[in-house]
Amino acid sequence: MEVEIPTRSVVADLRHTFAEMQGVSEKNIKIFRMQGTGKKNVDPLDNNKTAINRIPQSLVVETCEDWTDKTATYKIKKHFSELSHQIDIKYKDFDGNESSFQFDNRRKLKELRMEIATRIGKEDEPYSFVMQKESIYSSHTLSLAFNPQSELSKDDTPLEQQGYRVWSTSSKFPKIKLLDQPALKPGEVKVRVKLQQAEKLMKETFIPGNKPIIVQLDWNLEQARTFFAEQLKKYDHDVEPDHIRIRKMATGSTLSGFDLAMDETNKLGDLKPELSGQGLCLQILKEPETLSATDRVCSICRWHPDKKRCSAKEEIVIDGRMKLKDGSISEFLANRFEIDEEHVRFQVAQKWKVENNMCSKLDWDLEGFTSENAILVRQPLLLKHGECVVYKDNREKELGVTYTKNTYMSRGRYHRAEKGLKIHSMEDDDDEEENEDKDEELADKKEENEEEKIEEAVEEAAEAVKDEKAVSE
């Protein structure tokens, strides 16, 4: 209905008019204003002094017990709150025909998939088509091959977390384009895979064109290696499953270019192989291998103090259960690299130190590790896949600056001492005033004495000058 109100009226006048129309007290009238034309939200008008010309013309009125009660539940507020989650879903079928319908953006993507599948007659095959999210900033959307992130595949995630959230009346929602090709089922991801042959550093493209393949995130080590071995046979690589090491590629943070390695306790999803990451690499091994949870695939090199240079790096598997200070690591390195066990020194170095040959300052004697029972994969070393272990012969003396133990104490452990609290009485104040007067008197006397001394010194100097002149005459 329309209500005429004088221009200079305030909300209190408006409330009074509605109360008379409804035949109730002003206390029972709750007024809401619409948040602009087309906005699916309301805001209460609780300030009676607000001028009418400052509020929109569209208002909603509800009768209640007390309009000043802000904790009460109002039907209008709840209704518009529900209405704000209803969005228009527009989709294009396989022939390019566009359709739309209302959908709650709090519902999950798999529910939207079932709704669209029902509308296009594929309710029995909801994963037989791909839902691609079109760009809202351009009239042209890249194909799925060049823009794989545009595929709507997070089935258990609500739509409002996938770009379909209402921010304002001008909110634009991406249209959905249906592609006639199989979609990712729950637990599946697309991943790009590289191949590294035994004793080679270069990585090869596994599938021509570097096309991604679909894998299951819940595969264990045996299932994953069996799947990749079958895929390798399709491309003329006859490799047994136990000769495959599955690695996650890294972006330059390690010397080998790899980060994690899949062991017998992992699921493939633990490597986070999604397309948004760097993908996987299959390392072909000469001997069968199954990594345990404490094994670490690391790069290792030798430091030559006289040359100030590291040797060529190679990858080895290290048992992370070995203790730092019981000699087991020195024995392992001595047997492998032909150095007397008592002369072996080792340390974990950062990538930039190894590449720039700056290993002379490493803590070769492990002075910074005080625990006698610490192992490689636990505190304080925490050896990880892809890290670099550097070793040397201790008979080769370091040149120049070497390691010095850091005695710096962390600022976080410093506790500032509390200041003493002084409490004064009236008598103390009187004593302080007397002491201040005495200090001022002493300071004045000191200044007077200094002035007298200066005057005496000046007079003596003048007399001395006169005596010198008399003698010269």
C-alpha cells in the first residue's frame, strides 16, 4: 500500500501512522527499509529521529511485541535472509542453448550437478558431462585444456565458496558451460606427470603434449605404482611397479627439483598433486624399492675445504631412524664413500649454500645439537625429502672463517624486569622539599666558588703580564 507522509516528518511519525492503520500501539510496529532497488536484504529503522527524506520509499512493516528488542527474531528479517541466498544459475547445454533457474548458493556443487543432469535428461549419468565456469570479465573463456581451474569439480563445497556469493545488487555470477566429456568424480584430480629415467637429470614428458591424467587421491603406494606402470606400457616403457618412485616436483626449493616422495604409509593425496601445484614425477629405478615412513630421499655431496667447492650431487635414500651422535650416520657415509669413520663429518645445508659453495661455516661437529638420542627425522634436525646432506673428511682443514657457536638469546625469551613501586607519605614529601632546598643552596654556593676562582685567576694573570713588561723595560 502507499502512505502519504509530510516531507519533514521523521521515523517516529511514520511509526505512529502505521500503528493507527494496524490498530496497535507504536511499541508493536517494527519498520524495515529495503536495501536499494532489487536488493534482497532489509535493514531495521530503529532511530525515531531519522528524517523521512533520508530513507528509501520502499518499506516493510511487521507487528511485534517490542520494536526496541534487538534480540528478537523477526519473520521479515528471516525471510529476506533466506531470499538473499537465492541466485540465478544460467547454463549452456551442449548445443549452446541458454537456460536459467533459481538455486540456493548454500547447497553443494553435487546437488547443482544433479539438478542440471535432471534438466538435460542425464539424471542417471551425472558425471558424464563437465561443468565449466565461464569468465565474468570477458566474453571469451579459454578452453578447459588451457584453463583447467575453470572446471567446477569440488562436489562437497557450497556454491557461495566457488564464486557464487551475493555481495551486492551488482553481483555477477559466472555462467556454466556444459561440455560433453567425462567429469571428475569425487576423489579424482587431474595431474601432469613427468618421467625421469635412471641416472638422468633431465625430466621427460610422460604423455605427449604434457596432457594431464586423472588419478585417485585415495590410492596407496601399490595402487598408484600399478596404475602408472600400466600407463607407461601404453607409451613403450616396460617398467615393473616396484621400480617406480613417485615424487612431487618442487619450484626450485631443492637441489633435485623434487619435494615429497610417496612411501608405504602415504595416500597419493598426501602429495597434493593437483594441477594448481607442480605435478608429479615418476623416477625409474634400477633396483626395486619401497620407502618406509622414516626413509628420506635426499641429495648428497662432498665438501672440499681446500678447493672451497662441493662435488657433484647425487640422490640417496637415508634411514631417518639413525641417531645424530652415536656414529651410525658416520658409519653409513664411511661405507658408501670410502672415508675413515672417525674422520667423517656431515651436516644438512640449505640449497643456496651448496650452490654458492659456502659450506665452510657449517656446524660440522654438531655443537648446536645437544641431545644424544636425537634422530634425523625428529627435532632438532627434522630431515625432509629433497634436502641436501653435505659431508667431508675432517683431515682436510678449513681455510678462512669457520663455524662459531651462536650465543644469541632469542628476544622472545627475554623478560623485562619490573620497576620498583615507590610509595610516598606526606612526611616524605616534606623531607623531599627540604632536601631539594638544600641541594639548590649547595649548587648556588658551588657556582659562587667557581666564579671567585675564575676572578682570582684572571687577576693573577694580569699581574703577571705587568711584571713581565716592567722587567723588559
